[in-house]
Amino acid sequence: MGFGCFGPGPEQEQLRSQLEQTKAQLAAQQREAADLKRRYEEGQRSAPLPRAGASEPVENGVAGSLRAEVESLTKALQLKQQEASEAADKLNAALAEAAQAKRELEAEREASRVALEAKATADAAALAQLQEANARLEAFAKDLAAVREEAAAARQAAAVAREDAARAREQLTAAHAQQSRAAAEAAAVAEEAAASTVAAAAERAEKAAAASRQQVDALRAELAEQASRLQAAEAAAKEAQDSAAREAAAAAEAVAAAAALRAELAAAREAQRDAVERLADVQAELRDSALRVQGLEEERSMLLEQVEQLGGGRTGLELQLQQLESQLEQLTSVKSELDAELERLREEQSEGADREAQLRAGRAGLEAQVQQLESRLAEQAAVTAAAAAAATAAAASAADASKEEVAAREAAALAQLAAVQHELVEARRELERTLVQHAQEDEAQRLESERLRARGEELAAQLEKAEDRIRELTATLALQEQLAASLNATKSSLEDAQGAMEALRQEVQTLQEERMLLRSHEEDARAELERTREALKEAQTRSVALVTEAAERQLELTRVRTELASHGALSDSNADMTSRLLADHQALQAECSKLRGELRGKDAVLGLLQDQLSSLTEIDLDSMLKQIDNVQSRQAKKPPAASLEAMLAAAGLGGGRSSVTSGGGGPGAATKRVGDGGRPSASVGGAGGVAAVVTSSATAEPTGVTKSVAA
């Protein structure tokens, strides 16, 4: 049974009652011995002297029986004392075992208390660590959600950047296609305009060759003015060429800047691509971190389950500790009672020793009395023998007189002997009863010893159970230490994961900063590209204006040369045709201004004008002028035209309006001044028709050029 199932209960009461019985038996034996001694002494005092011949064997038998009874009583008393000492030794051993068990239980209680305190501390630390781990996991989950949102935003930004890049590539492709189409159309229009202009100029030169010779005399007066104007036009043309060169250089610089911007955009796209790749790596690391976090959460759930199990075990241990404390209290009370009993037993043992000494003294007295009795019996035997001899000697004389007295003495001796025998029988019976009682007491003490031995074995079993429980508690503490170590490992893993997440967060933040920087660079590059495009458009517009102005001045120079060549061949009959040609020239100038306005409105393809300008500058106006001079020289040998209407019909200008101021019929009779801005100045008279035709022909050519530029 358990430690809490015994105490100052039935067993201790039974042990106390057995001790009391033993004390009572010892006292009864002492009283019996004293009673026997008293009876023996009384018998010795009251016994008469027996006869010598008849009472000696009886007295010897009585003395032997008394001596045997005294020895048996002494042996029984020694056995009882030995059994009492053995019982006291067993009781002392039981008390020592109880004290040892108490000390062990106190040590176990202290160890259990320390273990429970350590377990409570470890549980509190484990709970704190778990709470901290939960807080860190929640913060880690929040950070992970934020990083995922940032990664989603980065993916959206990358998608927007890719869409922007795709749109830019489409715009560049469309611009290249439009540039190719515009170049092809410009080349076709330029070829058609050149062909039509040359053909018209040739026809008109052939028709007006005869009339232009008549205007040579009229133009000689203007030769100096035309020469000065020619020099001014050449200077302006040179200046225009220089300005065009400067504009071309500026356009080249703008193209170079645009190329640099494109290279910077390409580098930005490469950096963005690298950022996207790094973002993919970061997302992969985030997935790995999520897997690690999931594993840590599973481990945390396992640790929580173990902590719950340890909590249940802790409750059971606390209950067992309470039971052990109650049992220890009971054992403490039992120990106090056993100590009191031990003190009483020691006192009784000391009293038993005193009684044993008294019994030994009584035994010595009895032996002395027996010896005295034996000596007295010997004396009585001698007296009896002497009396018998005296009786034998006096038998003859006093046989009759002493017979009655001897008979009376024998009768008295027999009566006394019968009384002594009766007392001896009673003493023997009393001794047998005492022996039986001692045997019963011995049996009771043996049973009590067996009970005490069983109780000791039970205590040993309970001690073994307590040791097993202590080993279980030790194993529980070891398991708790392992859990604490695993919690520390989990904490370190959480710290490592948190450090990795912090590094990933910093890397993502760095990537975002780099992405924002790249985006700002890209926006700056786009703004610079737009500014460069605007500057290129303006430069191309100025280049077109300068080229147009240079072409007009070159046409004016050609007109002057033509007028100088045909000044002497003009006649008065060509005045109306010259006026009409001048009107057509004004209409062509209006159309040219209209086309120039259309040119200003077509700024969507101005980025392609640099390539077109190089093709436009290849138009050799000098070769065209030489061809016109050759045609005029061939036509100078032919007769002049018949009438003005035929020439107009041949030129296709019969229905055109004219604004002419007429003079006389001779050369230089009518003069028409056309203002600046590319409009030529002509003298309308007898020889003014050829100049007008040449001017119209020359004006048609830049008109075609303007159309090609506008296309």
C-alpha cells in the first residue's frame, strides 16, 4: 500500500499492545518467580525435620525438582529477555529504516520541489518563447505580405515598362515605315516634277526664243542692277548654305544626342531586365522563406502540443507531489510516534535490565537458599541417621515407650512431605502455565516480528516505487531540457529566418529604389528625347525654309541669267504673253505659299527630313539651267512665233489671268515690278515674254520640290 495508507494506526497500536503484553508477561513471570521463592522459603521454614531413613530421598527429589524448576524458570526468563532484546533491536532497526525512509522522502520531496520549480520556470520560459515566436511569426507574416505586395507592384511596374517598351518599338517601327514611304513618295514626286518642269521649260523656251532676243536691248539698262542683285543673291545663297550646314550640324548633334538617349534607354532597359531577374530571384527566395516559415509553424504546433502534454504531466506531478507531501507528513507523524515508542522501549529495556539484575540477584538468592536447603537436608539426614542410631541403640530399652512418638513424628513428616509435594505440584502446574503463556507470547512476538518484517518489505517496495517515480521525474526533466533546447533551436531558426527576411526586404527596397531611379532616368531620357525631337523638328523646319529660300534665290539668279541671255531677242508682241506669264507666276507663288503652309502642318514626319534633305540637295539646278540655255540657243536660230494666242495655247496658259501695265510698242515700253520674297522683277515690253516664260518655268521647279518636301 502507499505511503499515505499507514501511520499511527492499527499496526502501531498493535505493536504498542504487544509491548505492553510483553511487559505484563515479564512482570507476571517476575511475580511468579517471587511467589515461588516465597513459597519455597515458607516451605523451608515450615517443613519439620524428617526421619533419616525415609525422608532423605524425598527431600533430594524435591530439591532436584525445585532446582530443575528454578533452572527452567531462569532459562525461560533468559529466553524472554533475549526475545525482548531481539524485539527491541528489531524495533530500533525499524525505527532506523523509518528515519532513513523519512530522510530519503525529504530528499525526494526537495528534489521534486526543485524539479517542479525548474519545470515551472522552464514552462514559463517556453511559453514566453512561444509567445515571442508567435509575435515574430505574425510580424514575419505581415512583412511577407508587404513584400508580396511590393513584389506584385514591382511586377505591375515591370509589365507597364514592358508595355511602354512595346509601344515605343511599335512607334519606332511605324516611324521607320512612314519614313520609307515618305522618302519613296518624295523621290517619285521630285522625279515627276523635274521631268514636267524640264519639258515645260523646253517647250516654252522653244516657243519664246524668237521673242526673247528682242528683250536684250531692254535689259541692258538693268544689267548693272541685275549684276548687283546677282552678287547679293550669291552672297545670300552662300549664307543660306552656311546656315543650312550649321542646321545640318545641329541636326547631326541632335541625332547623336538621340542615339545617346537610345543607348541610355537600352541601358535602362537592361538594368530593368536585371532588376526583373533579381526580383524573380527575390520571389524565389521569398517562396523558400515561406516554406521555411511553414515548417517552423508546423514545428511550433508540435512544440505547443508537447507543451500541452507537459502541462498535463505537470498537473499529474503536482497531484503526486501533494500526495507525497501528505505521505511525508504521515511518515513524519509516524516517526514521531515511533521515536516516542522507541524511548518507551528503551526505558522499558532499562527497566527490564534492572529487573533482570533483580532476577539474577533473586536467582543467586534462590541458589543460596537451595544450597542452604541442601545443607539443611544434609544436616537433617545426619540428624536422622544419628537419631536412627540412637533409636536403634535405645530400641531395646525404650522400644515400647518411643514407638508411639516415632509413629507420631513419621506421621507429621509424612504430612509435611505431602504438603511440600502438593506445593511442588502446584508450583509445577504454575510453571507449566507460565511456560505455556511464555510460548504463546513467543508465538505472538514471532508473528509480530513477521508483521514487522512484512511492513519493512512493504516500506522497501514503497521506497522502490518512490525511486521509480523520481527516475520518471528525472526523465521528465530531461525531456523538458530537450524541449528547451529545441525551443532555443527554433528561436535561433526564427531569428535566422527573420534576418533573411530583413535582408530580402532590404534587397527588395534596394531594387525598388533602383527601379525608381531607372524610371526617373527613363523619364529624363524620354523628356530629353522629346526635346531633341522638337529641336530636330525646328532645325528641319528651318532647314526646309533655308533650302526653299536658297532655291528661290537660285531661281531668281537663273531668271536674271535668262533675261541677260534673251535680252536682245524680245519684241513688243510678247507683252500680253509676258503679263499672263507673270500672272501665272504669281499664281504659282500663291500655290507655293499654300504648299509651304501644308508643309508646316505636316510635322508628324519631321524626324525623317534629315535623310530627305540629303536627297533633295542632289538636284542639280545648274545642269537644269544649262539645259535651258542649250534649248534657247537652239531656238534662237528658228523664226519667231506667229501669234500670242498660239504661244499661250502651246504653253497651256491661255485662260490664265494677268495683271500687266502696258506701254508703247517698243522694247521697254511696259515694265512690271514684282516685290521681294522670291518673286522676280521683269520689264514688260517688246522683249519681256521670254523672261516671263523662263521665270514661270523656273518657278515651277521649286514648286515641285516644295510638293515633294510637303509629301
